Amino acid sequence: MSIAITDSGSGMESQLDYSSQYVSFRVDGQLLGMPVNMVQEVLTEQVISPTPLARAEIKGLLNLRGQIVTAVSLRKRLGLPDLEDDRSMNVVTRVGEESFSLLVDEVGDVINVSGRSMEPVPRTLDPHWRSVTIGVFQLDEGLFVILDVETILNFD
Amino acid sequence: MDDILQEFLAESWENLGQLDSEIVELEKDPQNAELIASIFRTIHTIKGTCGFLGLTNLGAVAHSAENVLGKMRERMLEVSPGAISLVLEAIDRIKELLQGLEATGEEPKTDHSTLTLMLDELANLATAPVESTQQAASVTPAEKSPAEPQLDQRPLNEQSQTEIAAVPDGNPAAGEEFHPEVVDPLVPATGTEEVASRSSKVSVADLSIRVNVNVVDSLMNLVGELVLTRNQLLQLARGDEESKYAAPITHLNRVTTDLQEGVMKTRMQPIGNAWNKLPRLVRDLSQVTNKHIELVMTGAETELDRTVLDAIKDPLTHMVRNSADHGIEMPGVRKAAGKPEAGTIHLNAYHEGGHVIIEIQDDGAGISRERVLKKAISQGLIKEVDAPHVTDSHVFSMIFQAGFSTAEQVSSISGRGVGMDVVRTQIEKIGGTVDLASKMGKGTTVRIKIPLTLAIISALVLESGSQPFAIPQLGVVELVRLSAEDCKKIETIHNKKVFRLRDRLLPLVHLNEVLKLEETIPDEDDLQDTNIVVVQVGEDQFGLIVSRIFDTEEIVVKPVGRLLKNIGLYQGTTILGDGRVVMILDVGGIFNQCGGSSAHSQSVAEETPSSTDRDTISMLLFGVKENVTMAVPLSLVARLEEFPLDSIELNGDRKVVQYRENLLPLLSIEGAGYGGGEPVDPQPVIVFSENNRSMGLMVNEIKDIIDEQLVIRMQSDRPGVLGTAIIGKNAIDVIDTQYYVTRSTPNWFEKVEDKKSFRVLVVDDSMFFRQLVATALETEGFSVVTRDSCVAAVELLEKDSRFNAVITDLDLPMMDGFEFCEWLKEQEDTQELSVIALTSANSATDQAKAREAGFDEFLVKFNSHELISCLDESFARLKYKTGVKA
């Protein structure tokens, strides 16, 4: 089952301003987000072929309709332990010529933040998180942390 | 850049590609009118289009070249090397101009007036038709008229520039309009046949279209996807023949296979395209070097994928250049060697089981093994002592190492020390292999084996650590399956597993260990077997132990992702029929990762032990219990006997047997850390015997007697074991006979007690031989002191010279046996000693030298009886002397 996001290019929606929309997901209870136009699609749990000797953050490769996608565990990338019952969902994004999938605990709604302004990352945030974050939005339900996807996928 | 210009460039490059080889061909065969015509057409087409596109500079050069060619075609100008060189020069200028045009979109404003002037002068020189033109002239008009109307709807006008430009579709046959001009003065064409063949040529040309490479590449990718989907469907449908999908899937399968082949075909190009430049290259080289070189090319029509073709262009050029520069000798040298003055470089290409083989063969001087070795030694690639034992193929493979050039003088053509390693890297990059064979004075052959295509390869799918992996079939040499029983044949040397496969030691690598994966214990019976995939990396082979081997599958290679690139063990990824993503292993990477090169040199070192330990000795191999083999030097063995079990009696707690009117004490190997085997009837016994006293060692079976160079690997601290020797590449314990002898008969030495006063110094750098000789002499009752070098022996003797005899090896480091002997004879304290040379070097010169140095005896390794009788003699002399003194 996949929830296609980019395919919904009907006349009305294309008029919408995507820049204020973020796909939200949770890792370790924290609400995280990335710009909707960076997300290729969202998938439920997938069969992932492990890649021996790769860094711990890399869970393996998955086959997305004949396209090979590198799966990166967001938990590991943020310095968190893996869940015991790992039913991670995939947020697929394309960076450069390659597709990557960020493994997250659960995927939430697309959140429209129009009218709010992005605030700088609080200094109190874990440095591990700070280095991969662009900024935050204050929402009623709490802090909405926007990730810097390119940095997340750049390990060195 | 506009489309017409693009088309013009593409077409011109294509035509110019052929041109070089055609002109060189023409130089050899100046009478070939068809060739002249073809060359003329190419230049003419360029000139024509230049006029149309307003490329004046380019047009001027082309025009002057065309003039000369036109005169040649009309046989008014002789096809001389000078003229050819000038035309080639013009073609080079045209290429330069085209390059400039391609890069900037504008015609470079370089000055070519000197060249055009020379060309024009040459054309003006031509006035009178040269030989055989009369005939040609008479034929020309006759032939022209019937051909013309059939081929050309429009009036033929050689000078019409617009007409040529009107055919910008790049049809290489655009020049066909001028074909009627072709005149073979020797074989005048006869009307209709010629015309028919020509018109068929035209139609073939009409059937081809020019397609952008990107289109073909993306088609190839799509077909790759289709193949994967097909594989998945096949997997789903497997085992369900009843399904209503079965028939369509079968059809889909067939169509996909055909489509795949079809698309592959569109990417196929004859290898001749990569050879185009070579005739020109060889011609230029032979002019520069003043050599006569013929280039023969066969199999130019052999097709291969264009990506592969592009990849081998440079390596091929380099190797041909090498052959011409280093391989072929100067004419004088060749003549002196009884070879034809002109050297030949033969390029040959053919298909062989999914691969293309390209051979570059020259009949030149060949590669000097000695020179390569010298260079290899100076670069520290091999040790000097090992040099004579290195195989030819290993020697020649070193040429492909970086920085290796044996050319004594670095020339402008080749020999810069880069090259052959680059050649090898490039060929291996596309999954190919390269070997070289050479014979001094006969020439050199380089053989390149490359896959037909890169995008879809045949791969072996296997499992390790419960995960599937793929290995390109090209690197797989064979598959070996060992039953649980056979697994015992896997030996361990230096913590590295090796398996003796036929005659060679195969280093083994557990794939799951390399990949740091847990190996699950197989529960099914058939999985108890060990599966070994034998793979080839350059010159080396090694075995990958995997838990399961599936099938070969046609897989589509996809690049390794950015985050996985630096692991170095994967050369790609692919999707299997069941949709799983698997990694394609890079066997070269695995080999390097597990210290491949060092593992290799180690095994070489073991196969060719250094000269100091290289002594052949006869060893008796015997089985102690199941699968345990031990050895004893045959020189210590008196006899081999078999006794019926019931003849063995117990005398107290000792086993004895009646033997030659005596009781022979029997011992088993139990004390050596091995449990005795099941009783065997009759019981084989190895009999050791000295001075009418004997003892027998009970063994399970007498296996073999072999003459081997053996290396004692380590001294054992287990009682009864002298050490471990590598015999026939197996590690075998060598027993210490003295241990058993003293155990069987504690008073064994009593009778010979008086010999204790006779002190013998044994000098040998081989630990094994010191032990062996010491054992033999101690068994006999002599007191023995050993030293591993003459220097150490001298040190000892300076302090304590109370020895009666010295037994020394001759070939020793620092101070050899001869010097040692001379030293002994010079010292007052030691000149009385009997000095015995014990050596494996048994040449007459050595013997003479030994006599000169003052040796009393010269013995060949190793006959204990000879040695002992020799010592007995001097012992007897000693007793006599002391008796006299007393």
C-alpha cells in the first residue's frame, strides 16, 4: 500500500502553495517534518535487503517498482536505538540522481504551516538533532521540527 | 548549435574514421581505384557541405586535398608516400578544424595556407596521366554513361555543392553519386553486374538510420526493467502450470527475450570501429622508428556492445603501440635473426561463449624473462632467490603492475612506465581479463577476454549468512562441493584455510566472515556439504565458501548507491526474479580485503621454500589412526614388517614379538598425543635397528615413501614429535625416533656408552637437519652439540675445542662450510678434528673444492649409515691413537 503524494497534481491542488506544507512523521515521539515537495511517496513497511558492512544507519535496499532505494534509519541517524518491534514506515525522497527512504516510526498528516514563521532551532535541542534540522514551528500539539534532508543523507 | 551543423559533424567524424585506414591501405595498394574513389568522396562531401555551411577555412583545406585526390583518381598523379603523407596531414587539419567547430560552434580561424599551397602545387604537378591511364581513359566514358542514369535521378555534377548538402541525413553512401567514376584499370567493369551490386549497396544504406545513442541507452534501461518484471512473473508462475496466466507469461517470456536481444543488437558495433585508427598509427610509428611493420586485422566484423567498445579503444591502441615500439625489431636485427624484414602485428577478434576474445600478436623480439625478473627484483616484487622458480605466466603478469616498463630507453612512443597497468585496470573495469604470453625471439601475444555487453550479465546467485548475493559468472572458474568427509581435506596454514584442488593450493575465504554475517547452521542433510565457488582475480584463484549455491540468472546491473560505494566489496546491485534486491559482489574487492595479495605471496613462499631449507629427503609416511599421518625419515628405518596379531605377546606391560631369534619390543604412537588406533591384523611395524638392537613401532598402515623437499615448520614440544613438516603440501608430524628408542629399551645406549666421549659438532642452518643428524648420532651413542651457523660454531670452538668431529653443511650464510673448514685446519686446537661435509650440493666442483679446503669426508644428505660408519672409523682411529699414546 502506498500513499502517493506527488501524483495528486489535479488542477486545484496545483494552485496551492506547497512551500508551506510539510509531511509530518514521528520518531521516538518527536514530531518531525520535511517539505512536501521533497517527498516522492510514503510506503508502509517494506522488505529491505540488508547490505553487509554498510554503516549502521543504512538498513539496506528496497525494491520500489524496479527502482533500487537505499533505506536509512532515521532513528540510527539521530542516535536513537532501534525499536524492538520494527514496523518502520518509509518516506521516500529523491536527492540528486538517487532515491532514499527515511525509516520513521509512523507517518502523520501533511501539516500546513501558512501564517506561521519558521523559528531557529532551540539551543536546548540535542546536538545530534540540531545538526540535521533547518528550523522549528510552534504548533498547538508541540514542537514541529523540520529536517534538513540533504544533511541527513550526507554521513561524512 | 544548429541541427545541420550537428549532423555534419557526426557524419564527417564517421567518414573520417574510415579514411585513415583507407589511405594507409591505398599506400600499399596504389592501384586500388575503388579506394581512391571512396577517399575522394569523403573529402568531397566535406568540402561540399563546408561551402553550403559557409565554413571557408575548412572548405579550403578540403578543396586542396580533394584536388590532389582527384588527380590521383584520374591517374594523373602517382600515389606516392610523399603525396599520401600530405593528404594525411590535410586530414589531420580537417579533424582539428572539426574539433574546434564542435567545441565552440565556430570554425577556428587557423592558417592553413602553407599546406593548401603544397597540396595545390602537388595537384599542379600532375599533368600527364601515369601508367595504364590510357586504358582507364578509354574505359571511363564507356562505363560512365550506362551507370549514370540508373543511379542518379538528378544530373551528376561533381562540383555542385548544393547537391551534396541536400543529402544531410548523413548517409555515408551520399558519395555514391560519384561511384560511376570508379575505374579499375586492370579489371574493367562490365556493365550490369556492377550496377546491380551498386544499387544493392545504395538500398542497404537507405535502410539504416542514425539514432542518438541516448535513445538506445534509455531503450536498454527499459528493456532491463522489462526483463526484471518478466523474471518476477516467471517466479510467481513457477509450479503452477494450470494457471490461466501460464500461457501469456510464457509468451511474454519469449517476446521479452527477443526484445532484449534486439535492443542489444542495436548497441552492437563491429570491433573494426575501434581498430580504425590503428593502421594510421602503425604507419606513423613505422615511419618514426624506421621499422617495417605490417598490420593484419582479422575478425573486424566481430560485434560487441558500444560501451565495451569505447572502453577497449584506448587499451588496444596502447598495446598495438607497444608491439610496434618494443616488440618489432629494427629491419637489420630481424634480418640477422632470419626473420622477414617486415614485422607483423596481427589483430584478431572472435566470439567465444558470450565473450569476445581479442588477440594482439606480434612476431617481434618477445619479452625477456630475465629483464622482467631483474626489474621485478629491483622493485621488490619478488626475492632474488625465488626468481628461478617463478612461472612464466607469473613473470609476464608482472608487466601489468604499475610503474613497470622494461624498455631500457624511454621513447616518445611508449615506455613511460604507465600503460600496461592502466590497460589491465581498464579491461578489468569492464569485467574483462588480459593475459600475455611471450617467447624470446618469436614474439608476444596478448589475449583480452571481454564480455559482450555490460548492462545485462549472467550471474551466479548464492547464499551466505542467510542472504542472497550475486557473482558475475565471468569471474567464476568452477564450483566445488565437498561432502562432510571431504571437508577434512581443508587445511589451515597460518590461520588461513587452504584446500588442495588438484595440483594447486587454493586459499579459502568464508564469504560470511568477509561480510561479517552470522552463518546459520544448516539443518538439512545436503547442506552439511561445503560449497566452494572458485573465482579468478587476475592471475590468482581463490575459493569462496558459501552456504548455498542457487542458479545462474541473467541480471540487470544497477549502480551501487552513493552511501554504499566506499565499502569496496560490491560492484553493483540487482533485483532478482522474486523481487529481492541483492548485491553483486566484486570478487577483486573481496580478494583485496582479505589480504589477497599477501595470502598469495605466502602460498608462493610455501611452495618454493627458500634455498637454505630446500633439501630433498625420503620420508616414510604412515597412518597412526584414521586420518592421522605421520612421517619418519626413511634413513632411520631399518625394515618394515607385518606381524599377525596373535604372535604379539605381552611381556609384563610391554608388547613384544619373536623376531629373528630375538624379542622385538613394540611401541605404539600413543605417547605422541594420539590415541592408538583399532588393532590391525596383521600389525604393520616399522623396525628401527642399531647395533643388533631393535625396536618396533606399531602403526595402522604404511602409506607411502616420498622424496620431497620438506620444510620443518615448527619444533614440537610434544614428546616423540620432532616437528611438523610440509610434505606434499600437507602438514605432517615427523616422529622423534630417539624418543621411542629410549622408551623401548632404557638401556639402549648402555652398550655404546663408550662412544659418549666422542663429541660431534653439527653445523647446519636447517633446524630440521640438525635435529635429524643429532638424533641419528645420539641413537648411536655419540655426544652431539649443534649450531645453526659456522659463525656460532667458531664462537663455540674458541671457548671449547674438545670435539672429535665436525659435521657441517656447505652452503651457509656469512661464513660457508669451506671457509669454516679452512679456519678449523688453521687453528692449532682444531686441526686434528675430522671435518665432514654433509651437503645436498653434490657436484664434482664442490667435491674438489671441499678436498682443497681440507674436508676429510664429503657426504651427501642424508644417509645415516654412511655418516655413522664414517664417524665410527674416526672413533676407531681416535681409540687407536689414544691407545698408542697410553
